[in-house]
Amino acid sequence: MKSDISKVSSAAKHVATAVSGTLLCMTNVVFAEEQPERIEVTGSRIKQDSSLMSTPTTVIDADAIAQTGVTNIGELMNTLPALVAGITSTINNSTSSSFNPNNAGLELANLRGLGTNRTLVLVDGRRHVASSAGTAAVDMSSIPAPLIERIEVITGGASAIYGSDAVTGVVNFIMKKEFEGFQVNARYGQTSQSDGKEKDMSITWGTDFADTKGNLMAYVGYSDSEEIPLTARSYTNVNPSFRPNPMNTGPNDGIPDNLYFADARFQALSSEGLFYVPNENYFFDGIFEIADAPVPTFADDPIPFPFGRVGYDTYAIDRDTGNFRDFVGGKNCQVVPCDGGDGFRTNETGTLKTPSERLQFYLSGNYQITENHQLFSEAKYNKTESFVSGQASVFHDDNFGPLIKITKDNPFRPQALVDLMTERNLNSVALAVVGLPARNHNTRETTQFTVGAEGFFSDFEYNSYVQHGQVKGELISSDLLNERYYRALDAVADASGNAVCRDQSDPACVAYNPINRLASDEAKAYVGVDLKTEEEIAQTIASFVISGSLFDNASIPVNFASGIEYRYESSESTPDALTQAIDPDGIGSGLVGSMTGPSREENSFQRPTEGSYHATDVFTELQMDLLGDLPGMDNLSLELAARYSKHSIVGGDLSYKTGINWAVFDDLTLRSTYSKAVRAPNISELFQPETIGGTRMTDPCHFTRNNDVPNRLANCQALGLPADFDSIKAEAGTRRVLSKGNTDLKSEEAYTTTVGIAYRPSNHLTMAVDYWDIDIEDAITTFDVNDILSNCVDGAQLNQEFCKFIERDNEKQISLVSTQNINAAKFRATGVDFEFNYLLDFEQAGEVKLGLTSSYVDRYEFQNNSEDPSDIDSLAGDLGRPRVRGNLNINYRLNDFTANWRAVYVGETYFNKTFANQPEYAPEGFENKVDAVTYHNLQLSYSLMDQYRLYAGVDNIFDKEPQLLPGVATGQILYDNLGRRFYAGVNLKF
């Protein structure tokens, strides 16, 4: 069915670079001879000739998506040069700095690397309910790829058009509105190592009804992606690291400051277990058993205390044979960290690729009730289940957790250890081992309903809708019940030789074997517990927009769009009751392993987070053709937009946009925009409940460091602290930390400038270059407790903005430091985007489309404290933020055959830019850089009678492996860490 108010021409479907802005190289460009239809393009609500748009826009159409072979649209989006460091199935792993097990299964967009909370994701120009509690972030994988008509990405603030959160840009998924017939899609893929299997299938059905006045479309999709553990790849099963060089004597001594560890291991414990066995030199003989020794004990007795070494030998369980043997130490040991050896690697228990299972339903319909009025509706349901493994909740390493006492009558001890204990007349030894690895199982169910109407009143067009979305999440994490766990660890043999708990106060107790990961399933069930966090997110939107032309007879045509929008957002996250437990003195009860600190004061606890807000926005937008049909002035148009938002918590915010589009002549267009965007704080930032934990702090007023910074001593004395003040409580132990949200936050503000040129000398060639500058002020941030302490006293005078967060007792000792979100940070990012498209038509020999899109980042600066000019991190060109990224696409088509080659380029970066001018920082032979890399992908497809399409492809054809550098192989979205992958599929249309 086609109507005047819903049709979109093929020219609009394949928007060219010079027409709608910059065009992604993968897009199949249509160089139409006819005038483009007036359509609504991302960045404006005015339907207009898109050649008049001043905002640079990247467009990916349905054919381009199909040629990548992806079914999870988030995987494609995160390869775009404009998107950096989002959340994906291979970045949210346990070794990534952004790791959060609650994010498992999510695909979140991060334009320009300025934060997923500053990128607005839309579907058909409308907001979508958030996918993660307390935020506005949308899971892109919940959007069915086969139903996407095109994707439009704009850079820069768009709050004047779409409201809060559109700070760095907008990702808009335009869905297919109508469908006739029946279509089946099926796809299978796996890596070259026969793991990471992916299965996808979807069915789409659509039909016209009521003499083509209406159309109904239904979709159901299922996908299943298998897990890949970190241990499955040689380059992710090691832990490359830089460690301080003990031979270093200071700057400019010609000695590298750091050593390179190819596989850093922590020789304080292992997954299989390390045994500390006292020898004849045991210092605490007859006073303390070794598991209770009052000093730290690590592998190989490495610490020379004033009384000498403790006096014990270290033994290990061989991970290959399971035999009890002498401990093998690593190289270049620094007490605990060593290069190689029998110690623990943090990678051993983690997930490289997050597994997920997804079920999607989508239903849409429209009905033209009169010639000028149409109703439309949509309903969607998405259920995602995902898993991720991470670090254990308990480490028995005499640092983060107690050593395990293995008594002589413990039935799980190796016989060789029994013989050794008998020989040395020992009643017990100590076991240093990793506890039960944690595992998270996340389930999210999304439902969203939209009902609306659109049409014409006289010469004006309107669009209105009401939408309600809801996400219910159940996040289950495995943990240990401390009381049961330590009861089960103390095992003996009964009269029949069976392992039982020594403490029989609980008849259900099952003895737990901590050695070599041999605990029985029954024992794991007894000591383990599934902690359940329940999330519920809701969003309701009502919107009305009217648009059209003003002053039709005026010499300067003026087009406008105005509207009003109401939005209600709520979010609730309720952690398991066991994690909420606190003692009467306000310290966490430590009932489970994850809430237990090295000391009782460092126990933590969680509190439910819930909150809501509503916002009412009014907005207007104008587009005027100022001049035209003049020499050097084919057309000059001006765009103006403003939006006022009244937020129930933060108050009123004004955002605006100005844009100019100058068509010098048909082939050449100059464009520029300047805008102010805002981001209101999200629910987590506003309403995070008060929680108290403990941590070790560095008091800047301690007598050994109060002269380290000018004015520090004077400021400390202004607090009433003498020059010889001894901060003994902070130096010797932990202090309390209070964390909470802040309802006094105000909105972030971003000022964006874009300047660009688009050149189209022929119907076969388009080029575009755009400069962008994003400056974010009053960014919401949280300061580390030690930063709060130092910022209080390190200025010219006391800084009460930080001092107010510090509480000291009657003896002036630190008793509590409060941390909360505040408006204090700044971001600045600038760069240039370049795009090129060329069509070669060989007539009978087929056609070739060449496309290149690239981005150059000139500045990326972050200032956590905007009042401190020295607190600026310049990160452009640093690890994770290469200055240059690009995609090259070559598409060849001959009749029904298509071959598509896609190259993804990641430019060279510093490994650590901070030390770029310190040549001694890097280990010997290391150039402090991460090499540039290009990944090549190929897809071949063949269509039969326009009804059947068969395709097969290979990603990362040359099996490029990431460099063995810290954080590169496992923790960076830019570098492929899965290796070569194959896939094949079929599309059937009936």
C-alpha cells in the first residue's frame, strides 16, 4: 500500500552524500536524476529537500547491512569510525576496564567516545525505552536487523530537535513501514577454531488489507550465540603487563622504568592451589599456625621482615597432571607479580565472547482512514538471555581473603602432602587458592507499544503518537554464603572414610574440596547462592508535531516544525537481600563473598535504587531559503531551532541550533552548524542510594607528605592539623566511604560546531569533508576519595567544594569521606570526517562501487576537575582512541552475483601517551605504540529470480591477532580478538 503521507522514494532510501550529508562507504548509493522528494531526515523534523540539510549525516541502507552479514546490528555499528569504546559482546569481558557483569548481552553506542550516556538512540525518530537500569542507554541488538530500512548517524548536539541526551550525536534506526509477502532469513556462523557458533533465523510476513488502505507486518526472530572463554585463544590466555623495573634508579639514568611481563601471574595463589608448608625455620612455631600467621605470606616466602623470613616452603598442584609438586616461580618477581610461573592469571576464569540467546517479536500496522489521515501502531517484544564469567568473589591469598587451613585429617589433601606433614610433624598447612568463579546470568524482557496518527490539516502536516515501553530485568550472579562456605571447608573423614564437615551443626553441610577445582556439585550447591537483582524500567511519551510552510507568497519561503512532547521515565533496581545486609554500626554484614572486604571495615553493601522524573518540552524549528539562482549562490538556506525543556528535578533547560547551507552551484555545497545541547542527569546519577563501604586512603596532611605541594601545609593547619600530624588511622587501616546520588545536579551543556563541504561533480562521484568540535561543560563525574582529600588542601586556599565531603573525628583523624556525582568535568573533542563514493559502470561487465569513510581525531581532552588547569588528560592518539580510523568498501555486482570486500582500518596509537616524552618509561625494545591494523572481510552472494538470495562470507580473512600488550588483546573494542570467522545464510521471499 502507498499513500501520499507515508511513501518514501528510492532516492530517499539511498540518500547520497551530497544530498543528506556524509554517506557511509558501505551504502549503496543511488545517483538519481530527478529532484529528491521532501522527506524527514535525522537532524530535522522539517520535511524538505535533503540537499538543504546543514547537518553532516552518515547513512547505511538495508543492502549495506546485508553485505556485512551481521544479524546483531550493534556489531556493525561499533565498526564505524565515529563510534568508539562502546559496550559489545567482546568488550564487556572480565579483563576490560569497562567490565560490568550487569551489561552482559548489551550493545551500546558511544559516539566519539564521549560516553554511551551522551549518545541518543532513536527508532523512527522516536526515543526507545532504555535497556540498562538508571540510564538512557538503548541496546541496539534489540532492534531487528532485517526490518531496518536505513540507519542515519549525525555528529554533534541535537537536543534542540530531540531533547536531552543528544550531546555527541544521534543514531536513528529507520524501520520498514510496509511489507507484502513472506520472507525467511537463516544464517549460521562460527570461528575458524570451530567455536563461537552463531545461529539466526527470522520470519517476516506482511499484507495489505481494506483495498490497500492498510498494511500489517509481523516479524519473529531467534538468535543463539555461543560463549568463547578467555582461555580459548593463546593471546587472551596470557596476561601481558608492565611492571616497575627494580633496577631503575631514577629519571635520566638510562635504565627503563618498566619491565615487560609476557604473562604476569600473581604468586599469592592459583586456581589449583598453592600450599605453604612450614619448615625448620618457621618463625612462629608453637605460636601461630601458618594459616593464622600475623604477617603476609606469599609464594616462596618472599618478604624479609625485620625478624627474617617467615620460614616455609611452597608447593603447587600441577594444572596438567593434578600432581602435588614443588612450586615453580616466575621471572623478575616483585613479591607477588611475576612473569610466568605457577601463579594466578586473572584471565583464567573470564569470558572472551559473551553468549546470548535472543527472541524477538515485532508487529506494525497502518491504516489510511481518509485521504489525509492515517493511523499507525507498533508493538515489540524482545527477550535476551546472556551469561558472563568473571573473577571469583573470594580470593584466599592473605591479601583479599584469608588462607585456608588444611589440617592433617582433611580427606582432600594429596597423599604427598600428608607424607610431608608427617615428616615435619605438622598439624596444618595453608592453602592459597581462587574461590568459586563468579558467573552472571542476565535476562531482560522489553515490551514497547506505539499508537499514533499522521496526516494533513489544510496545508499543514501533523504527526502525533503515544508510546509506552517497559524493560524487566533479572540479573543473577553466583556467589558464596560465607558461613556455609567456611563450615564446609573444614572437612574430616567419617568412620567410613567419607568426607564430611567437622562442624555438624548443619545436617545439610557437604564437605567442600577447594583443591584443584575438584569440589563436588553437591558441595557447590551447599556453599553457593544465586543473588538476584531485579530491574524495572518504564518510559511513557506523548508527542505532537505540526509542520509546513509559512508565508507561501513571501519572497523568502519559510518552513517550520513545532511541537510539544511529554516524557516520563522511571527506573528501579533492587539487589538481593543478602547484599543489603548491614550491621548495627552501619558496616556491611559480609554475608556473601562479593560483599566481604579484606577487613570488616571494608565490607560493602548495596541498596535499592529507584527514581523517576518527567519532562515537558516545547520546540520549534525554522528553515528559510534566503537566496537562490544567483551567480555563486545557487541556494542559501538558514536553519534555526530551539527547545525548552522543563525537567521535574533539574528545572528548565534551553537548547538551540543554527545551521547554514550554501549551494555555491549544483555540484558544490558548503554547510555549517552551531548548537547547544544538554544532557539531564539520569536516574542513577540522581537517586543512587547511600551506601557505606571501606577503603584505604592517603591523607595529604600526614606529616610525611604535608609539604609535597605548595600551600598544602598551610591549608592543613587551617583545618586545625599541626605540622607533625600523624594520620595513624588512615595509615594503618581503612576508613569509611559514603557513596550516594545527587539531586542537586544540573544538566550538562555541550557546544558543537560543524563546518563541511560536499562535492558532487557527476552522478557517479560524491565527496564530503566535515570538521566537528564538541565542547562539553559541567559534565557529571565522581571523584576518587584520595582526589577529594588532596583537592581540599592543594589549592591556594582551602577548597570547600571538596572539604565539605570530609569528616574528621575529635582527634582530627579521617572518619568518613563522601563521594557523589557532581558537575565538575569537561570534555573537548575535535576532528575531521572524510567520505568518498565512486560508481564505475562497466555496462555488460557489471558495476563497481567504491566507498571510503574515515575519521581523524585532532583533540580528545578530559578534565575531571574543570577548576584545575593541570588536570587535563589529552587522549587523542592514545590506546583505544586512534587519531585515524577508516572503512573501505568495494562492491562488485554483475546481474545476480555480488561480491563485497570491506576493509576496516585502525590507526597507530600510543600505548600510553602520558609517557610519550619519557623515553625511559617503556621497557627495553618497546616503542610505546600499538601498531596500525587492517581487517579484511569478504562476502559473496547470488540471487535467484529476486526471490532467493544465497550468501557466504569470511570476516578477518587473514586471521589478524591482536598485539600482546596489556589491555589490547582482551579489553579493546577496536581490535579483533576472535580471529577468522565464517558464515553462510539464505534469504527466501515468497
